[in-house]
Amino acid sequence: MGISDRFKDDKKKSRKTEKAEKIEKKIDKKVEKKSAYPSHVQADLDMLEDIECMVLNKIAYTPVWFEFTGKEQRKLIKDYLNARLALPENAALVLTEDEKDAFVTKILASV
């Protein structure tokens, strides 16, 4: 084994280390994202994220979305959220009015 072979191994190890660090960062981001939600919603986080995606898709495919006033947009999002929460498959997900308002605010901030 020559000196150049030893350096090749070090480069491979450093690449593996970089990949591991990237994976750890992604995991940390997921943990941070989960901690942003109330503790009683943690178990149903996937359902809430699915509803978020549905709302954002609905907004994206509504050509007149920006013609609505801010108040109308808030009402439409909240009505859609309430309709989704009323479905039997989402019955386990219970949000307070403050949490619903925070959800709407988060959606509007990301649009």
C-alpha cells in the first residue's frame, strides 16, 4: 500500500463523514419541525402535514387566490381546515381555535 492509497482512503472516509453529517442535519430539522407543534398533536403530525400540503395545493391551483382580501383568505383556509378535521379519518386530530389560527397564519406566511 503506497502513500497515495492511504490518502484515497482518507478522502473516502471524509466523504462518508460529510454524508453522515448531512443526514444528521436532516434528522435534526425533522425533530425541530415536530417540536414546533403542540405536544398533543405530535402523534397526529402526519395528518396535520397532509392537510398543510392539501391547503397549499388548493391555493396553488386557485387562480383568483390573490384577488381575495386577507380576511377572506383566512376564512377560506380555516373553513377548509375545519372541513378536513371533520372527516372520520382525521377524527383523532383535535385542534383548539388558537392552534387553528396559528395553522392559518403559518399557511399564509408560506404563500
